Amino acid sequence: MTQHPSRHRHRRRAALAAAVALSLTLLAGCAGTGSTSAGADAGPTEGGDAVFLINSLGTSWVPNESSISSYQGNIWGQVTDKLVYVDDSGAVSPWIAASWDQNADATAFTLHLEEGVTFSDGTALDAAAVVTNLDYWAFGAPDKGITPIGLFPKTYQKATAVDAQTVEVTFSAPTLGFIPTLGYHGSILVSPKTLALSKEEQGDLDNFSGSGPFTIRSWADGDDVVLAKRVDYTWGPEAIGHTGAPYLDTLTYKQVAESSTRIGALTSDQAQVIYNIQPSELAGLTDRGYEVGLPRYLGFTNGYRVNVTAAPFDDVRVRQALQHGIDRRQILDTVYTDGWQAAQGLIQSNVPEATAHSADFAFDADKAAALLDEAGWVPGADGKRTKNGQHLAVTLYANPYLATSASIDELVAQQLGTLGFTVTVQTYDVATFGEKVKNDSTTPLYEITRSFIDVGTVASILTSANKGEDWFGLGETDPTLNDLRDRIARATDLDTRAAAVDELQTYVLQQGLFVPITQIVQRIYVQSPKLQGVTYNGVAIAGYAAAYLQK
């Protein structure tokens, strides 16, 4: 077995003041006009209440359903722990798993757990609790209507509690990505008492118990979630520089739909953090001293997944024309500000295995037009292309999880329109998007991005094998894609897997199965300069376990 070093930490427990309840009233016209600044940072200070304004709190609090959400995921990240910590470069370090071992072919792992960790309901976070969570992530609870978490290894067989602090985990095939996946935002550790509840009961946050640095004090559906520090917390990841109880007394997440209202609350000091405003609104805030967090998560770039079974994208030439017809530099210059980067391929450039493939989809309007000519799409007097009496029509569905998606789609519609496409842009809220677009296997094209912690999970989105997501509508009909999927999934060493990932990117892009747009910054944070110590993990979720307010 390959051994991974343990950690040893000095634990401390401090008596801290009781958390203070916070009420917040937000008025649309409350924007301030002055600048703000923080004095020299004297280091962490105890106490204080922070308010985080978010544009949505989602529609479900069932952990397996909501843990990977860009909205609820922000809250889960404060009230739960993970077995390992993964930073924004993909580096893995201990957390609840103090160390681990792996056999030569990556089919068996042993986790050695920290001692003395408990859930907020008093239940020990021991080997038995970890086994319960692993099974829940892998299998869900079909009898309750609860599905497995996305991207958990399909090769998982079982986990066994060897003793109170040791878990053995076995897989049916090599699974190099298992340990990093334990740091994915879906892999949150939840008390077995919570997981034993019905789906409806799990969706009630009053019933929730995690082991994280904050606990849930109160919540109102569709309005707010108030968190209070857990004063006996001593097992945070060393990677964030603070392993003890939070410095903040409370952290309130409040839903405020209007971007202007969130900005107004920040500038009038009613809030310390706001989430997902438009990039065009950032400069005015940074000029006044507010700090912007633009973390890039590990995962896929932002782009369009193409369903090859749906016309007109059943023709590879149309797919390639789509790729070469998009001017990404214009998108960056028009929609974004500094901090955003052009896509270089299917996956983000901060993923350790990333390689550049920009030439496979570079903007070339003449090439795009020639491909459409070759495919038989003829421009009419109005410039719109037709074939056999049918317009070259496409609908772009704005991704409601990405603040800039509608703006991107409007610009892409103009660019494709000049090539002869007839383009419609459709926007939906989160629930409707899921129902009418994401869950409809006949949708020809839609904008998508997805985080992952380990590149090995790429295999689970490519085809329909093992209940895969089948992004491109190919099922298992493409032998090249099937082979690349299997080589990535079954690799037993990182170099072999990286080579297969590079081949995969070449194939997917040259076949026009995915149309990259930009490297993804899905989560935009703007905060008061008085709030310091905020951290961002590998899935770009802000953490407040080490955050503090300057006095």
C-alpha cells in the first residue's frame, strides 16, 4: 500500500461569547456614495456578525440534492466537513482523514481518521459514520427517492469500519480519483441521524447536523439561513491556516434577488459579502475599496454541450462551424473585466492535467461559413441559411447558475446571426431550466459548466455507461469515445491518465461535441475590506472558518 503522511496538530479550545441574533432590513435605494477602506490588519479578532447576500437559496435542502449547488453549496461549506481538503490547484491535504493508504492498482484504500470529531448532535464522526456517508454518496437512498451525488465513482463497491478510526474502501476497478473526490463539494459529512430521516425531513434544516465550524441557528425557506459558530470546533484543515473555532460569531445568508439591492446593502454597510453581481458592476466597487473574489474552480470550461442526435448538430460540419463562428475575445472584452480568461480546451487550465487546445476551436468566420456551405446550408437574400426548406435554427438557453450567461448568449446570437444562423435566446429560472432544458434529452444545445475535483470523473459525463450523464447524446455508439472513457477511468498511474485526457480533449473538440467559451468564474464574491481571512477551495466556494472582521 502507498502511504500518505499523517498530520499532527495542536488543538485549542477557547471560551467564546454567545452569538448575537441579527436582523436585516434591505431597501432597494440604500446604495452609499462614499469610499471605504480598512486600516492595517492587526490579525484575527474574535467576534462579529457577517451578512452574505445571495441571489437565490435554491429549492431543496436535501443534502444529496443540493450539496453541489452554486447556491446551497455556500451554506453547506460552512456547516459540514470533508474527509480531505482540495485547494484551487488540485492539491490534496488531510482533514477528517488524517492520512490514507492506497494499493498498487488503486482498487483499495484505507482511511485513518482524526480522533475526537463529533457532529453537532453529539454523534461521533467515526469510521461507522464515514461508512454511512460513503454509501449514501455512492448509492443514495432509492427507497426514499434520494439519488447518489453527482460524479462519485461508479466503481465503488463497499466501505468497512475496521475499527473506530479506520475505514477500508474497495472498488471494482482502478479509481485513482477516489481520494481527491472526497474533497468535492458533494462529499459533505452528515450525521447518520440526519441521513436516517425521510427525504422530506432531510429537507428541513431544523433537522440537520454536520460537523463543520458553524451550526444552523435558524432558517426561513426562501429568505435566510443564520449560522452560529461552533465553539468546540478544533479539527479544521491545516491548509486554511486556522483549525479552531471560527472568529465570527454568526454568518447570515440572506436571499436578495436584485443585484442593485445587494450592492446597495454592501455599500451602506448592511452586508459584508454579496454574491454574483454582473462583471460590469465590479469596477465601481473596486474603485471604492471593496474586494473582489473571482475563484476559478477545478472542472470543465464554460461552453455549449452539443447533442449530436438533434438536427442540425447531427452534422459534424455544423458543429465545427459553431465552434469557429464564436469570437471569444469579443465576449471577454464585452461581457467581462480583468480576471476572466479565454478557454483553452474542454477543461480549466488550473486542472493539473490541462493542456492547451485553442487551435481546435479558434475563431475563424470564413472557415465557419465554408463549413456551412459544404454542409448544404445556403444563405438567402436576408442572409439566413436554409436547407431543404428548413432554417438553420438554434435556441441558446441561458444558464441560470451563471450570472453572465444571458449576456454571453445575446452576443453569441449576434455572432452566429452574421453566419446565417437563426438564433433565439431563452432564459428560465433555476427550476424551469432544470425541467425544460437540462433534463430534456432532446435539447440540441445548451450552455453548461461543471466542477470536478479530479479529472478521472470526466469519464462519467461522456457516455451513458454506468448511468453516465451522456453529455453528447451518443450513448455508447462512439467507439473512440468509449475507449478514451475507459482508459481514463481505468488508469492506474497519473501519467497514463493524463495522456488519455489530452487525447480526449483533442477528439471531443475536433468532433465539435463541446464548444468552449471561457474559463469559468461561476461564483463572484464582493466583500468589505474589513472582512479578512476568507478562503476559496477547489470548487470555488468561499470558506469563513478563518474569516474575521477588523475592529
